[in-house]
Amino acid sequence: MSSRLIVTGDVFRPFRRANGWESATWKNIRWLDGIVGTAARLAGWEVSTVAWDEGLPDGHGFFDTPAFYDLLGLPVSIESWAQVITRPSLPAEIEAAIATLLDADLVVGSEMPDHLLRILDAAGTAVVDVVAHPVRFLDDLVMALRTNRADIHARLLRHAFDLDAAVMQAGWIRSKVAWMAPPLPLVPGTALVLGQVADHADTIRDLALASAMVLFKPHPYDRPDSATQRMMRGLGAVRWTDTNLYHLLARPEIETVCAINSSGLDEAEFFGKRVIRLAPPLHVHGDAPPPAAGGFGEAVPQDDAWCDPSFWRALRTGDDEDRPLLAPRANRLRRSLNADWGFCAIDRILA
């Protein structure tokens, strides 16, 4: 394998700003370049990024997202993005231009849409896609990697994270919560509804009728006048809560958790809860390899080897991996993402 590596992400996705649109993922791509790009450069790769990011220096690839939508005859908007990523294909000349811009020995992406993965796979490009694993209550975040190459997938399996650790960590959190005052009066048979569920009113109504009590924890970005919150108010006997999710999951009175495809559902299972999924998960996590006929394997949850130069050196040369360059450190990935999703509140010595 030669040594050209490109770091990229969902270059199609826009984000509304006060004065127009910008990339929704330029920060994600810079974040991934800071970790994987740095490690790969130390491992001998020639690394560049491709992004809708006007702040990048020369030597990186610029994806002109407004021009892309203009070629498709679409305005720059979230609605156009949703339409694009669900199309079976794009015009051949556009797909060819994307494949050329991302031509490398290896493309490493941050949560690339399936549409972009298909274009790269059809072009014969080796890909590693880095997606967030839904379990966020461990000593650090866990990332899951998926690929379209059997040899890379085999290496991912060597570094698969043992999710029994999540079962054990959930036990530790339950032990802590045993000493904490209940956040509100709870009764056995309580159901917890997470996030935006307005399109599933009948299911939520049935759940409310079958449960001793229903708690609703809105998505932090959800507006008070959203369709979901209006629907939940219409159910009557529903209590709003902003209590830490892990405190709630550790309470034995809460027996069922319902959401569309929130990562909280996956987390709830590690706490022994029954879950109701209103839609399939965004990513399939597991150990299934890439199909022989083409495509991607399941996203394999990883230990922290993917952050180390020796991992990327091994992909480039086939050599054995060395000892990690940096010593393990709790919350390294959380710090890099500048986010904790509520874990640090429950992880304090006195919460």
C-alpha cells in the first residue's frame, strides 16, 4: 500500500447560520484530522483533508458544497441534504468528480453518509469510517470503525472493545445512585420517553396507558413549542424531567425506555431496561465483515488503538503494531470533542 490518506466527512450537510449557510461538519473533519491525521502523519502517510472549510490552508481539498447543490438544481438547505443522501445515485459526472477529489489509498471519514460510502466503494477506494458508539458512560467515549476492506476489518476485530465493560460500569453507576436521593417521586413500572417523538403519538399513548407513570425528557435542543412537546402535553399524566439520564437509568422504578433511535436506548439496555425503538438505529454495530460482493462491514467498537500512530503504520506497511505512543488517560476523547453528554455530572465523587 502506498501512502496517501484523506480525512473527510459528510461534505454534503449544511448548517444554518444567521447570515447564510456553512458546513455542518467542518469541525468534525478538523477534529478527526487532529487525531487520525496527526497519527497517520507520524506513521508515514501523506495526509490531507477534503471539506467545505474555507479556513484550511493550501494542500487540502475544498469541497464546494453550494456549487454541488447548484449542479443538482437544489437550494442549500437541510431539506436538500436529506433528499441527496436518500437518492439511489447522483448524476454520473458528479459521482466521478467526487471520486476524483477523494482519490487516495485510504479515505478516513467522520460519520460519512451511506451515499458517499457507496461512491467511494464503487470507485475501489479503501475506506475507514469513524462513528460514535452509543455508549457514553464509560471512562471515555468509544468510537466504532467500519470499512470496506476485509484486511482492515480483521485489524479492527483485533482491537474490538469488550462491551461487558459497559455492563460493569452500569453496575457501578447503579451502586452510586443507591446513595442518592430520587430526583422525583417514582413508582415501579415507570416509563421514560426520550427526545422528539411527535410522529409516534399512538405508540406513546399506548405506552402511557400501560405504564404506572411516564416521564418525558426532552431533547436539549428541542423548542418548548415543538410538535413533540405539544403532543406530550396532550397526553395529560406525563411528568417532564431534566434529571441526568444515567441517574434515571440507574433507578429500578424505571422499567421501560422509549425513543426514536436515541443512543439512550442502547445505553438503557446495559442498565437492564426494556426498550422500545420507534426507528432503526443510524449505524449497525457489530463484527460482521464487509460482503464479498462489495460494501461495508458493521461498525466495530474499538479500544483506543485507532488513535495511535502504530495502528496507521500497520495499515500502511503490514508490520506489527508497537506500544502506544501516549499512556492511557480517562476522558481523552471527551476532552477532544469538548462534550460529555451528561456523564461527568454522574461521575463526580459527590453527585
